[in-house]
Amino acid sequence: MDTLATAYGPLLAMMLLSGAAGGLMAGLLGVGGGIVVVPVLDLALSLLGVDPALRMHVAVATSMATIIPTAISSARAHHARGAVDIALLRRWGPAMFLSAIAGTLLASRAPGNLLALVFGTVALLVAAKMLLLDPDLRIADRVPEHPLAYTLPAGIGCVSSMMGIGGGTLSVPTLTLLNQPVHSAVGTSSLFGVLISIPAAIAYVATGWGEPGLPAGSVGYVNLPGFILIAPVSTLLAPLGARIAHGLSRRQLSNAFGAFLLLVGARMLWSALG
């Protein structure tokens, strides 16, 4: 028993902490928590000796599953504060939903180091935007409604499902560039996370079904022990993150988001290229 506690105790603690951090980040930044959970799960799975070719697939898929309850909890908290743009959700939602499935199908056929490379690169690009560009910078007066504009939610859904994130990492900076208030961008993005995570998680179960070499307790690419440890803690702490977000300024939110993504992106790139 002591041997098991010694071997798995640190991993269990790591997953519980990632759930707590993911929940706070979900509520604070509208990012669904996956931006925390994916790199922690990747590290935990490496310590368990999981095949490197499968680690990122399992980390991304399990993250998507944990995002479902977390995003719902975060979205409810933001909606209660009037920070969810329902009209935009109706316009962008279908494209995000369908593209999340497409991104999952692409990710399930991609090598693990490519997924890590995509994750790290996108995280660093968004970090640069949040830290270096003027938070008042706008490229449009409002969210465009012409047909080509639907490539924005489609791209967000596809890339987010490949990264194992809820969409906020991409949709928050996108919406702020389109003249949306940052608190509304964060709140609406938390609901986008629901539309992305549900179809993506189901698709990861289907595409990973019967895959040899998956860690114990996996259903497709989704690892149930990881989900059970992370999801409840993350869900409980998401409303606290939402309360904190509404007490911060736009500049403070941008700096917090950018600094966190800088650290995470650098770590994942190091992992992909190392």
C-alpha cells in the first residue's frame, strides 16, 4: 500500500491541482480549463510510462471531457452576471460545433508531437497578443456578419478541439479585437466551451475505441480516472474564478491571460521539439 501511495500519490496530487487551477482559469478567463489540464496530463502520463505516440491524444481527449462540466459551471456563473452574448452564440455556435468534430478527426490521425507543437505555437501567439498589443486595439467596430466571417468560429472550434481546450484561448482575444468588452468575451467564450467540448469528447471516445496501448481506465482516448479526479474540482472552482474576473480590470485580465499562456506555450514547444 505504501508503495502504491509513493508511486501514484504525486500523480493524483498533480491531477487534483490541475483541476483546481483549470477551474479557476475557466471562470477567470473563459478558457475552459484545458489550457492547464493538457500539459499537466501530458506530464502525468509520461511519468506513468504511457507511449509518447498516445500521450497527447489521451491528454487532449481527457481534457475535452473535463471541460464539459467546467464550462457549464463557468457559463452559468457568467450568465448570471449578464456577461454572455446569446445572439453571438446563436450565430457562431453551429460552426463551432461542427468544426470541433472535424478538428477531433484530424487530431486522432496526427502524431503526438504535432499536437504538442500546435498547442505550444497557438498558446505563444495568443500570449504575444495579450501581452504586447494594446488592449484597446480593435480591427473592427463589431463582430462581422458576412458569410466569410463564419471562418472565425469554424477555425476556433477546429483548433481548440485539436488542442484539448474549450475555445476561450482563441475566442477571447478574437472577440476583444472585434470590439467586444473583455468581460463579455470571457463570459461568452465559456459557453462556446460547452459547444466545443461535448462533440469533441464524444468524437475522441469513438476515434480511440480499441486503440492498443492506452492507459488503464480509458474509454477511447478519454481516460476516466483522470476525468474523475479533475472534473469535480475544476467544476467547483469555476464560479470562484468568474467572481474574481468581474473584480479585475481589462488590463489585469489581459496580463494574467498572456503571462499564463506564455509559460504553458513555452513548455509544450519544448516538449514537442525536445
